[in-house]
Amino acid sequence: MKSSRISTGGRIIAMLFLVTGLVCAQGFYWETTVTGAPGGDRISKSYISQRIFKIEQEDKDKTAMIVNLDKKLIITINGDDEEYSEITFEQLEAHMKKMEAKMEQMQKQFKEMPEAQRKMMEGLMGPLAGGSGPIVVKRSAEKKTILGYACGKVDVQQGDKTIVTLWATNMVKGFDKIRADWDEFSTRMAAMMPGSLGKGMTEGMKKVGGFPLETIMGSIVSTVTKLEERAIPAATFDVPAGYDKVDSELLKHDEE
């Protein structure tokens, strides 16, 4: 820990907000509650402005991710260790290709297992195990209300498996202003998921067409609990002053 720098870093960040607080762009802020995930339930906070996005996780490491579409760059921040790393979209795509190759090999091994063992492994992997055959996106007639918004249901399936279920709305006022940026951001986020899960998320987002207020992947349920249009200060997307740059963990794994 770098406790000697925490107070200084905090003062610098505060000054940055005072200086750049007027440099704002209209965007959106929302909070999401995630249940059923490994490690327990958690809350995330998302900030979206023109061409740039930030997601903060309320976890023990105080992690955050910044996605800059113009720079084609993803920044991961570890607040507990006061460190950050960077990975380009190109590097991420190369990493995911390696991951997909490993997933394909694993799925081949699943097929050779006794049925009971195969089902147990698939249960442990959940939606990552995927299915077989083409990905099919089905829009349901089911409706439900989340945060006062009328939401429609979309199921993304592969074979007899539902990869992801999305509940989305077209009623979020002002969201159309950053619709194109959101679509690109969603595609980049989906690209970070291996195999059919990533492809399913991409196809599901295209089909749903609105803002997803709830996402269900296996036992993991992500529900938006607060959503508002607001001006986002430019400093929101800065790496805190004094943080050390380290190598991306994803790139380290590729070298192993």
C-alpha cells in the first residue's frame, strides 16, 4: 500500500475536479446490482459520455475500467494498490482469439467425457460452456417494468442453451444522443467474453435495440437500480494522480 501518497493524491484529484469541473459533456450515470456472481453480490457504477465510458466496481480492490473509443484503449484501475494498466483494442482481440482457441479445445474434451462428468463441468462453467450450433436471438412477447420503464425480453440461445437474457427499454429519454457510442461500447465489452457468450451478447445487443436494464447469464443477474441523464465532468475519466502504470494481467497470461 502507498499510504503516504493517499492524502496527496486525494488533494490533487480534488483540485482536478475544481479546474476541470466545468468541462462537462452530457451523458448518463447508472448503478447496477449484480447477484449470483462468484465472490458474492456487488454494485457497479457506470458513467457514459461522448466516446468514453467508465465502470467502477465496489469490490475489495476498488477496481474500475475506462474504455476510450477514440484512442481504442481500455484502462484498468486498481484503487487498492494505486495501479493501472492499459490494453489496446487490437491487443484485446488477439488475447480473446487465444482464449477462444482454449475454449474450443476444452469443449472437445467435454464431448469425450462420460455424460455425468460432462454435465457437472458444464454446470460449473455456466454460460461459458456454450452450446452447439448457430446463435439464435428470440424476442419474446413478455414484458415487465424496471425503474418505471416498460421492458421487453430478448433471449439469446445456442442449441438448447440460453446464453443470455436481456430485458431492455426504448423509453430512456435522451439516450438516442449516444446510441451509436453505446452500440460500439457494448460490442467491445462483449468482445471481452469468450466463445459463444461474447458472440451471443453482441447479437443480443443488436437485436434488443434499447437500453438493457437487466441482464441474466446463468445464475448471474445484473439489474440497473438507478439511472439518470447528467453532465459528466471530464476528470471522471482520468487515472488518479500518483498511480503507477503496470503491465496488463491479460497480456501477462498470453506470455505464459
